[in-house]
Amino acid sequence: MTVTAFFDESGKHHDQRVVSLGGLCSFNRDFESFADGWGRLLHINGMRELSAKNALRPSLPLGRKNDSTGLSQRIRDLVPFIECIRKNIQVVTGTAVDVCAFKKLPPHYFAFFGADPIYSCFLRSLLRVLEFTPDSEKVVLTFDDEEQTAVPFFRLYRQVKRVWPKAKSQLVAISFADDRHLFALQASDLIASLMRLEIQRQLTRKAYDYRPLLKELMKPAEHKRDKLWDLSIAMGTKKNLLQMAEQLKSEWEKKKYERL
């Protein structure tokens, strides 16, 4: 059985304080029920797609069939999308990084991680997906089709397969797609955006309006309703980024010698 992971990023390191990469990971069969639920919510609201950039603007109507505005109503309208993730997907994972803190890492880390912190997010998320994938299963990765990151992500993917035996055996495909046409990428976009807002709150101590949605995503699983069994979000702030980078590099070095 194949495991598929969908990822989307939020923020650019050249003009944002925080960048993040959020994603969903589950067996292929789970995405059928997820797509049914997500598509139904889009239809109910009269939406062709859910774009976090637009959906998190409460002054604008959510869709053609939902002209309500205002923060409290927008949160209520978006909670069902969060519930759709929890009810159908097994793993939610992602990483958010403080760009300023990343730039202050020792120089040798940039030779390993690259100059853009989103590549560290990519590597950490990939390691997380493979950690939860049974050894007998194959993994397919799908990313939002972003011109700036597609080629570097592909090169990282090839590097992982070259040096990590387990990854070489399990990683079978990587693709890039327009999130307007894949519901799982739209969900990943929403997750990445909420993660980025949360770490900005931690850095600036300034509240943001949509924290109730992140709390809804991260609340303890309700076993009778939720398929979600693991939610892992790594926050790379000034306080812990160096430690996170050390752990990521150590884990990478250990995996290189891991037997199949």
C-alpha cells in the first residue's frame, strides 16, 4: 500500500519573518474520503478552492454561497475544514522557522541546510514522514508547484535517495502540482499558514486572530471521530533553532548508515 504526503509552504525567506512547510500524510485510500469531505465543504460555500491567503481575510466573503464576513463567523466557517482533516488523515506534520534566527546559525550549517530555511523544513518533514511509514510501504511526495523551490526540492529528494538506504527503498516518486486542483494541497496551505502565524506570535508576543483554528487542529484526538493519530509541528525559534538544527543533522547522519 502506498503512503502519500502533500506539502505546501507559507512565507518567503527574503520578505517574511517566518517560513513554514505544512503537510498531510496518509494511506492513499484515506484521501478518497478526505476529498469527498473537502469537496462537499467547497460546494456548500460556493468555492472553487480554499486559499488560506483569501480565506483568512474575514472582510471578504468566503464563497459565492457564503457571503458572511467578520472574524467570529469566519472561524466558525473554517472549523469544518479542520475537522475534515482530523476525520480522514492519519498524520499532520510540518516545520516553521524564524528566518532571522536561521541566518545566525554557524556558517557550516548553510553548507548542509542551504541558505533558504524552507529546505530545512523540507528535510525535517521528509524524515518525519518516513519515520511513520511502515518499512514495507512506498512513499509518494507531492508539493505545491512553486517555481523557486521545485528544483531545489527535487535535488534534495535525489540526495536523500542517494545517501539513505531506507529512503532509496521507500521513496518512489515526487511531483509538483497546482494547489487549485488538489484538495490535500489546499489543506496543507491552511496548515502551513496557521503554523507561520503561531510562530510569529511566539516571536512578537502579538496575538493573531486565527489561533482557535490551530487549537482545533491540535486538540487531543477523539477516537470515535478522528483518524488523526499524530500531529507534529516543529517550531524553530531563536531559543531552540540551533538545537533543532543539531538534531536534524545528527538524525540525517545516523540515517545514512541505517540498514534496510
